[in-house]
Amino acid sequence: MTEITGSREIGAPVEKVWAILVDWKNERRYWTNLRDIKVLTDDGSTIEREATVGPRGFGQKTTQKILLEPPKVMKLTFEGEEISGGRTISLTQLDKKATRVDVVWSLDMRGVPSFVEGIAKNQISKATEDALKRVAEAVKGG
């Protein structure tokens, strides 16, 4: 199992950051390697969907389940042919105007050749940093 982490402090209350993270219609603005999303079920606390993830030309279809624990935790689990695992996003209110967002990926890269695994880890790490930056910009601009 491979673990990848990312974190960012965002100058906004936890509720405002949460609202950006659960805005499913705009999720691809932040997580740019996410495409072709088809929601199968959504009961408000659990979302099941199909999505293609990864860089264009190398994307894989996945089945995903997202569990929401508003406004603090979002747990995504997914199953794909080459990579499976999960991503947990946790929000911690630091003070009235600041929230820390922590992202932890736990990945099983069983279908990824060993010589490509480092590249995949770097891409996921970079995508996470970029997503957190975009969320921070959206909170600031919104």
C-alpha cells in the first residue's frame, strides 16, 4: 500500500471550505484528472459513481464511493483495474478564519509497473497540491 499526503491552510471557516469541496458540479475544477463522472446514487451522505481518473490517454475507469461526515471528513474509496484505494480529506478549524485541509491517499498500485510507480506517485502528489491551491483560490474568490 502506498500513502501520499498533502496539506494546506486556507483562510476561511471550515463550513466555507466544505461547501467548495462538496460542490460536485465543479469538482473537476479542483481535481483535474477526474473525468466522465456518472453519479449512480446520492442520498446526501453517500455517493456512488463511476469516473475516469488519471492523465488523458492513460485514464482508467473506476467505481467510487464517497462517504460524507459534514463538515469535517470526506472519504473516497475506489476500485480500478490498475489502481485501487482511497482518499480521505479532513478539515480542521484552526480559528474563526482558518481551516487546515489534510489529504491522505492510500493506494494499491497492483497494475502499475514498478518503473512507473514513482511517476504515478509524483503525479498524484502534484494533483493534490494543485487541487488544494485551487480550492484555496475558490474560497478566497467566492
